[in-house]
Amino acid sequence: MAATHVQASGMGGMRTAGDLVGRMQVSRGMKIKEAKEYVAHKLKVSVSDLADPVVMNEVRADLDIGMLSTPFFPGSAIGIEAKFRIAELLGIEINCVNKFKYRIGRKLRT
């Protein structure tokens, strides 16, 4: 986990795509190169664009997958909403998203 965090932080974390690459490493056991290629493909950008904060800020805004500057963009996804979008975009399971879906599904049945 520490190595994944170092690699993700080195890409700028949420300012770029480091959080997404790190998530793929942890959830799917991918190596850093494979995770970067996977995320770049899903985001429709080049691997080098993943570390560019200007490009990634635009990509994050377009895909509405959360940004550090969200308060400056009213209506942008934050918190669990951003995680829902990330799970769908990357095709992965995120525990808190699954728990939220379960709780909502339970409430709808009653």
C-alpha cells in the first residue's frame, strides 16, 4: 500500500490521475505501467496526460469525477457522487458505493 501511495502521490494525487491509477493498482493488483495505460484508455487521454494537472483538470471537469477545486464549480460531483462516477468509468467495485447502493435498495423495498 505504501508503494502505491507514493506512486499515486508522485502523479499529483487528485490534481491529476494519481488517485485513479492508485485505485486500479489496489483493486486489480495492476503494476504501475499497466494501471496508467488502463486509466489513460478509459479517460481517452495519453499516458503522459495523466500527470498533467491542466489536462486532467479539464478531463475531471468534463467527466465530473471530482476535482480539488470543486467549490469553484457549483454542481460538480463531490464525495459519494464522484465515487459512483469513478466506479462506473473504471469498471471497478468501490466498497462505499456498494454499501450505499445496498442501503438505498433496502429502503426502496420497504
